[in-house]
Amino acid sequence: MTATILTSASGHGRRVAATLCPLQESGVYGVLRRKDALLAQGKKLVIVESPTKMRSIQGYLGDDYEVLSSVGHIRDLADKKDIPAADKQAYGKYSIDVENDFDPYYVVSDRKTKTVAELKRALKNADELLLATDEDREGEAIAWHLLETLKPKVPVKRMVFHEITKDAIQAAVNRTRELDLALVDAQETRRILDRLYGWDISPVLWYKVKSGLSAGRVQSAATRMIVDRERERMAFTSAEYWDVEAQAATAGQGFGVRLVRIDGGQLARGTDFDDTGKLKKAVVVLSEADAAAIAAAVDAAGSATVSKVEAKPGTRSPYAPFTTSTMQQEAGRKLSMSAKQAMSVAQRLYEKGYITYMRTDSVALSTQAVQAARSQAVALYGDAAVPLKPRVYKSKSKNAQEAHEAIRPSGEKFRTPASVASGLDREEQRLYDLIWKRTVASQMSDAKYETTTVTLEAQANDKRLEFTASGTVYTFKGFLEAYEEGRDEKRNAQDSAENQSLPAVAVGDELGMSDAEAKGHRTTPKPRYTEASLVKALEEHGIGRPSTFASIIGTVIDRGYASKRGQALVPTWLAFSVVRLLEQHFAELIDYDFTAALEDDLDAIARGEQNRNEWLRSFYFGSDAHVGLRQVVDNLGEIDARALNSTRITDTVTLRFGKYGPYLEVIDPAKPDERGRIVNVPDDLAPDELTAEKAQELVDAPVAGDRVLGENPENGRIIVVKDGRYGPYVQENLPEEDPVVDEKTGEVAAAPKKKTAKKDAPKPRTGSLFRSMSVETIDIETALRLLSLPRVVGTDPESGDEITAQNGRYGPYLKKGADSRSLESEQQIFDITLDEALAIYAQPKYGAGSRRAASALAEFDADPVSGKAIRVRDGRFGPYVTDGETNVTIPRGQKPEDITFEIAVQMLADKRAKGPAPKRGRRRPRRRSPGEEGCRQEGSCQEGSGQEGCR
């Protein structure tokens, strides 16, 4: 029995492999070890990644095994603050010693110390360790990190499986292997690469665009794709073209026809225009008047002759089973799931044992899966549903990693969607149904069809007109009985083939023509990327791994580089600035081909064909092939941040991206050297919608946020209403400095500038608008009342304290000294009398007799234990029950309105019985490092952590 034990030469990252055979050693030591092994009664310890997977596998292996979970990675590259002073010089910048073979400095995260302790405790009582993490680069790396941290002294085996069924797990126990160090090397290289890339480039974005941004090897390329598509849309010029549609009829059966040629010249269609809206070839382009004249002439002629009838048979083959990429695409098209959501649901299906491993580039199926699919197809659709020979698929994807099967239902016999419905939630049912259909259909027969095209000729206005109609009839549906793949958005719907039922006609037949109508069309730009189409584009370019696409897209959205409009990904102006900086100063690193080449190199390292350290040295320090990252960063030169964040719209209007987002700067042509007027850009305005015309419309629009309401009669100051960052408010403008008049000349001179500290400068009076008010309707009288707040209601005759009414962050309230009481409405601020205020203060602040609190969803009598009124409130983390001393969160799925007095009392009693929660020491949260493209932490890869490389 042989186990590969890995030890760290430096204690951080470098490693050497040694072979240890505990039961085959010679000498006294070997005898003692054999004796200990024979006497040991420990279990076999199996370590998996996920707690859900852990529970399923434990049931399949039985009591001789103990299955525990690492919950993803247990350690990662250290933060700078976690590196000891002695190692700061070597590892301090990246937690990587770039001068010493890029040695990484790993640490166990604070969140995993308890997990590691539990694993070590279990290992002490185990006589064998099976590392059962996923069989891919990251899973292999997790297994290696476990060995490095746990340092087992028992035999170690690598256990791999692709589905969580009893047969698969038991087979995996009997078919183990050693750790694949080449895969570990590839994963470590990717992790180091992402740290170097992100930590060198992200600070440039902070200083020149906006703080808090990040750059990533795949994230940046994906952002550039979205921006490039928007640039194409912005450069697109829509073109208009016309055609004529009519109704042809014979023997009482009518069908639609469309004009395609005039005197032999082909009529323009949408596909004849390029992506800029220009014609790609010579065609006939009709104007509206020409098309209308032809339509009238066709109606007047009333007939046409059949000049050609063509019938062409065809076949359609089924699609390959799902890979990670195609599953994400199809889940987006058919189920409207985001890539992240699709992966999360697939993860649950896998861990529950319903599907095989969901991170795969392979389209191959095992022999048992092929047989299961064919058997199910025959059972459901008959013997003709499957071909004589099973279908074999090969991946066409660049950089495909085919360690697994395609995604399919698990087991030797597939469970139908109906049979598993009771064990799955709605999203799991929908995705399982999709995977099941795709798998079964992949082994079914080709669909057979026949397309008939009829050509009609007519004479009108001394022109020979040709109309066509097409119809497709499926003679054998084959795999389409089970499944048909969805499609991305079409740009020109009129260009799609017509599938209509055509009557039997022959050449020379004369048909009636009627209802001719001129139809106008406009070309449209390429559609924006959806998550599905972006995943497809990334895969086609060979950028990134399909298993990381969900987290990459999530990062792009979370960083504010794109937003979703329906299913479409709309880039922000922030993304334009970031991509512009990267294109100008990091052109190679954001180049699609270069980014794809990095994936090729990582695959070569995984195959053992490339040396990790040599490759990293070339990437970072440079080589004859390309300039290294360090050379680029050290020689950036001057970067004009203002130019970087500017997009010229017209000669006088420029879009700029500032600290608080995008805005328009409008320059006065007469004063070109002065800073221009600022105009806000609506948040929902996409970049391609900011045309010159739209920009001028925004410039000319009245500024509602600075509307002058009038003068304050007491001091003559101007009162305006503004729409500020934190909501609308009114402001009393301060008077400008009095002009200085030269006594000799009588001319007005500039007032001398006074050096006044910013904190000591006078500030204008302001007042926030109530929720019931609007910028458009507020008047001067209401504005003056807002500026007068807080309002003095009167004086408490007993205490002598002044009572005021005012509006606060949590609504209207009364204040008397340090005692505050909520009001029921904003209008009470102006209307409440002293007697009414005193009556409110006369009531107990808490208790059965007090008024219902403004934030309370419900109120009950006093709690029998605390004697205080019970309330249902809506808090920061959701609704909860409280008596002022004890708080109980209302469980998910239970509505606040369902809470009765009896239920509330019981909830509070149960909470008290548990006692106070144990106090935890304040732990400084680990700051997510910019550009970190991740590793699995706390199972985050199952859900998508938003970091590149995290599964």
C-alpha cells in the first residue's frame, strides 16, 4: 500500500514528494508500525468538499468510514498583515516570493481553524485517509492543501467519483489513485497568476478611475467584450429598406408570399447589411413610395404564375449532452436562470445524487449512460427513436478538459423528471428536466424534414416581379420528440425561414394575388450580450474555464461594470473608463488571443508539459515573446485621468465619469477655457442611447433639481429646491459677496478672497422634503415651513423643558431633552399642539398603554415574564418579535401577520431558555483583495463567490 506524502520545503509553498509505505518498511521500526496497524481499530477517514455531499456519501459507505467536509479550501495566500516580520521582505508585497521561484505563502484562514481542528481530531483515530475532493485542478489543489496542513501519518489515497450514487461511491473506494501534482501545479500557477495580475493592475484603476475597483485575467477580458459590443451598437447606423408581402391562393387555400426579386435583381434583406448598417453587396433597395406603387400594381393585376417548385429533403442531428458551458447557456435561454443560479442549482442536484459532476468540458457519455438514454428513448418514443449504433460525441471546444463525463442524470437507469419531482424544489425540477431531456435526445435518431419553396412571377408597372414562399414539413421528428435547443435573440425576424403549410401546386399554375402591402424594415445592431451568449463567446475565444464563467459574470456585475436590463448585460460608463485604461496601458494583458493563450499554458502545466516556475518567470519578468507584467507596471508613464474618463459626444458636450458617476460637461463656445456646466445623466440611460440628439435634449431640459421657489420675505434670500444625493431638499442660498467699487474709476472690481477655513465657512440652511412632497409641486410657503424646523411646540410646565417637533432619519418625532417620542405622520410636525404633545409624553414609553411605535408591524399585550409590551418589528435583517429585552427573528417562511400573542410569548420564552448567545471576540474581517480571482472558501464555489477561478 503506497501513499504520496507531500512536505513543504519552506513551510509555505514549495514541496517535495516522498513515498511512504507504512506497512512495508523493514527493520524494527517497520515491525512496530505493522503491529500498531494490526492493533488499530480506527475508521477510514474520507474528506470531501461539501457538507451536503458529506451526508450523502456517509450513508453509502456505512459505519466503517467517517466522512467529513473541508468546506472548500482550508488555506489560501496570506494577506500582508498575516506575514511575520521575518518574511516581510520576501513575501510582503504579494504573499509570493517572486525572486525565489514564485514561492507562495499560504495560511489557514481564521474561518477554517475550527474545521482543521476537527479534521485533525478525526485523523488521530483513523487508520487510512481518503481525499475525495473533486477531480479537477481545484479539487486536486484542495487535496494537496489538506495533506500539507494535516500531515497524516497513515496511508493516504486519492478517491475520485463523478456521481454520488451508492454504486459510484463504492466503486470509487476500490479504485483510488495518487495525487496528481501536475494538476496541483496548474492550479497554483493560476492562483499566483491571478494574484500578480490583480495586485499590480488594480491599484492603477484606483488612482485613475475609482477606488475599490479590480482587474482580473478573465474578468477584464469579459468586461472588454461587453464594452466592445456596446461600441459596435454606438457606431451602428440604422438603414431602412422595404419589401412587399401579399396573399396567394389556389383552390381556396391561401398562403403568404414575399417579393424577392425585381427584373432579376435581388431585393434587399436584413442580412445584406453589415454591422455598421451599410450594404455588403449590390441589391435593389426600395423606397416606401416604390414599394407602395408595386403593392398597388400587384393588387390590380390580381394574379401570378408558378415559375418554380423546389422540394429539398433535410436532416437535423441531436445536440451533444450538456457541458458546463452549454448547460449555463441553455438554462439562461429556456429557464431564465443566470449562470450563477444555474451552477448553484446544478450543484444541489449533484450533491443530492441526481446528476453527474456539473463542472466538465466533456460531451462524452459512459457506456452505461448511453445504454440508459437509448433504453429510455425506446420506452418513451418507440424502437425507431434511436439509431442502430450509439452516438459518440467529441468536444470541439478549445482547451477542453475531459476528465469527466458530460452532465447527465446519475445512475445506470435514468430517473424521469416525474419520478423525482417530490424530492426536488421547483428550480431543481426545471433544471433536472432540461438535463434529462438533453441527455435522452442526444442518443435519439435524426429528425427528417422536407422544405418546399414556391416561386411566383407577376407583371406590374412593366416590371417582372418574383415572389417566394417556403414551408417545412417534418416527416420524422426523431430527437425533436424529446428536445429542441433554444436560440439567442435574432436581429432580423423577417429573415427567418417561413414555416407554413403550402398547397400542392405545379409550374405553370395561375394563382390569385391579393392584399399586397408595402412593409418597411430597419436594420438593428447586434444584440447586447446576455449571460448565455457571453458564456458562449468566452468559450469560443478560449478565455477562462466554463466552471468559472458564473463567478466571472457575477464579479463584472458586482463591480459595477455592467447591469442587467432584462436578460441583456448593459455596460456602464465606468466599464468604458476601465477598458480604455487597460487598452491603452495593458494592451497585451487584455488581448483576447493573449488571454486565451494563458489558458493553453495552464493546460500544458496540468499535463506536465510546461514548467510552472519557468512560465511564471516569463509572464512576470518578460521574455523574448512578450514584455513582462513588471516591465509594464514599472514603465506606465503619465496617465491622464481626465482624458481617460471622458467620451466626446458633440463639439460642446463631453461625457465624463466622476467620483459620483457619469455626467455631461457642457462647454460654452465663447469661453472654451472655462469649466463647463454640469448636467446629470439618467441612471437608466444606456451608453448607446446617449446620442448627440439625446445629449442636447438633456442639456436643454429644465433643471428640476435647482428650481427657484422665490424669496424669503424676512431676509430676501433665494429659496431653491434641489434633488440631492440623499434625496430632495430645499435650500436658502447665501448672499454673494458685495461688489467692491474702485473709488477713482467707479468700476466694479473683484472682491478680495477671504481665507476661511472650510469648517468655519457659513453653510446655507436646508430642509429635507417629506415623503409626501415632490420636487415638482413644492411651493415657497411649504419650503419656508421646512426651513423653520425644528418647530417649537411649547414648554413642559412640570419640567420646564422645551418640546420640539422635527423630522429625522426614522421619521417624524417629538423631542424633550433626551426623551424622544415617535409621531404617526409628518403632518403632525406642523399641526400638533402642546396639549397633544403632553398627552403623548404622559403615556409610558414602553408598555401596553403606549401608542403603537411607528416601526411596529403589530402590537400585543405585555409579556407575562418581562411585563413589557410585545411588538413585531421590521428590522435590518428582517421581521422580529421583541419585548424590549429579548429579540427573536421570525423564521423564514413565516409571515409577520401570522404571529399571534400566544406564538409571540412562546417564541420569547424559547429564546430565553436558550440563554444569551456566546460572546465572540471582535474579529477583523479579511478584506477581499482586489483582483483576487479566487479559491473556494466556506463552500463559496458552490454558490459562486464572485472571484475568478472560484467554482
